[in-house]
Amino acid sequence: MGEHVREITDADFPAATAKGITLVDFWAPWCGPCMRMGPVLEAVAQAEANVKVCKVNVDEQQARAAEFGINSIPALLVFKDGKLAKQLVGYHDQAALTAELRAV
């Protein structure tokens, strides 16, 4: 995980997603596509100053994953001011992910 992407816990989640646009990556270390998303998320975090990028490890933070019905990873949830605005599943390249974020 790079310096622009923050790992959050179930307890951190409400504060992390409360204001502005937040992209949350639900992932696991054993998931190949999740690992490929890492550099993309770091690039998006660097390029999109108005977007916070966070990661939730579904193995360690099962309650939050269950709350949002995460059953396929990577799952990318976009929150705007604390409310779920968009849910994406699977690998997305930087251009596709940036376009999705700008549409929120």
C-alpha cells in the first residue's frame, strides 16, 4: 500500500467516509485482481486530490464487508458525504476508475 492509500478498520469507516468523495476498496491479500488494483488505487489517489482512497481487508473487517453485501472482490465502493453513491466490482484500470469517480 502506498502513502496515499489508507487501510481502515470497521471502527474507522464512518469517519473515513463522512465528508467528500471516498473510494473504498474491499480486498484480500490472497486475491490476485485485488493485488493488481493496488498500483491503480495509488495512482488515482495521487491524481485525484479531491478523492480519499481507503482499503478494507475483508478477512480482517468482516462486519463492514457483510454490511455492504460484499461477496466478490475487489469491490470498489464510492461514498459521497457518507452515503453510498456507486459500487463497482472487479479490476478497473486508472482511466475507467477516474471516469467513474468524476461521474459521482
